Amino acid sequence: MTQPSESLYLLYHELRPRRSDYSYVVETTAFERQCDLFLKLRNRKEPGLSPEVTFDDGHVSNFEFALPILHARAIQAWFFITVGWTGQRPHYMDWQQLRTLHEAGQQIGAHGWTHTLLTHCRTTELQKELAEARLTLEDKLGTSITTMSLPGGRANPRVIQACRDAGYTQIFTSIPKREPRPAGAMIGRLNIRGDMTLEWLERLFEPKSNVLSSLARQHQIKTAAKSLLGDSLYEKLWGLVNRQESETHIGDATAREDSAHHQ
């Protein structure tokens, strides 16, 4: 079997049993089919990208729905946790659930303390968002934490250096791009939305597909828009386009007012 030389890391947030108009929710049945596709892609004989699964935030659906689906298929994923929300915020995992996730063989990383954009933080705030978040995870889980996912994908040289100073050896971004195997210090990811069909994902992973390069160009346009509009206005527009939900509990899960920070 030819082993793929490159990976594509996929970024999920929340799973629900029923469809939602909110872009960052993926139906559980859709996630199951996607995981079956990922196994097929990993086992193919011809060369191609290997799919890798990551989750941001620590929503309780990661434990309730994602873990059983991943465990049944022996898929290891990365779960990046907003530490200050753990055991404190409704509809996010508590520490026992997170420990169970870790003990099941899943990878745990940090996603800050409050999910604030790190580019907005003063030095003392970066200490809490980065170093304190890592040390708390290590204390609660009894394991080394060396990976960090940037809230909103926002970074600059000061933030990257602060991540390294806080003890992180790998930093996960929101830039959709191929990654070598093994991955380096900065790892890009493709944000998975609920409207992405299985057929679209199959095209994405075709060896000669131009889907990923097109997504990379779109990301560059969005990055320019963020710079032009500023974070506050951009997030308001993002929320409208992606049908961001209010903090009101709807059905099985609640949305976050911070969700717009993801892109």
C-alpha cells in the first residue's frame, strides 16, 4: 500500500442529530459518512491526501456524538479545548468527560482560556490564554500538552512567539492547505461546514482536484476582508452570512456568541 506523503487537516466544531442552518453544525449522520470516507481514503492504494480530524472549542457534542463515531472506526482526532469553559459553561464538556476522551486515545490540545482573539491580548492576558491554559490541562489530565489551536485563526509574530514561549511545539491555524507527514510546527486546516456534501469532500480528496487551491484563494480574500473591515465588523457580517445562532438554547445544543471568532 502506498502511504500518503501529505495530510489535510479538517476542522469541526459541533455535531447535532438534526440539521441546523448554522454553518458550524454538522449532522451526526453526515459525520459518520464522512468518517467512513476518511477510512476509505486512508486505505486506498494510489497516492493522495490523508484526512485528519480536529475539533475546536470542547462542545459536549464532541463527547456525546463524535467520540463514539470515532471510536467505532479507530480514528484518532485532535480536540482543542477552551479551558475556561470546561466544567463552567453550559453545553461544553466537563473535566470527567474530557478525561474520558483522553483515556479513549484521543489527542487533547489547548484553544485558549476564554476563546478571545490572541491578537487582541496584552502580555498578561496572553499568559492566561496560553501558559495557564496549557498547565491547567496538564494538571487535570495528567499528560503533556504541546499543541495549540489559534482562536479565530488570528495570529501575528508576537502571538506565535508567545505560543512557543508558553511551551507549544505545534500551532494549528485556519489556513486550508496541504501539510507534510509528519506535520511541522505550523499546521493549516480546512473548516468543515454543515452544507459540505459527501460528494464535495470526495472531489476535494481527488489526486488532481483543484478544490483545495480554490479554497486557499478564498481564504486569502477573507483575510484581506478582515484586515479592511476590522474584527468587530467582520464578525457581525460573518454571523449574518453563516446564520449564527443566539445564545438561546435551541433543540439539542446551544450556539456561542463567540463562534464568529472562528473565521
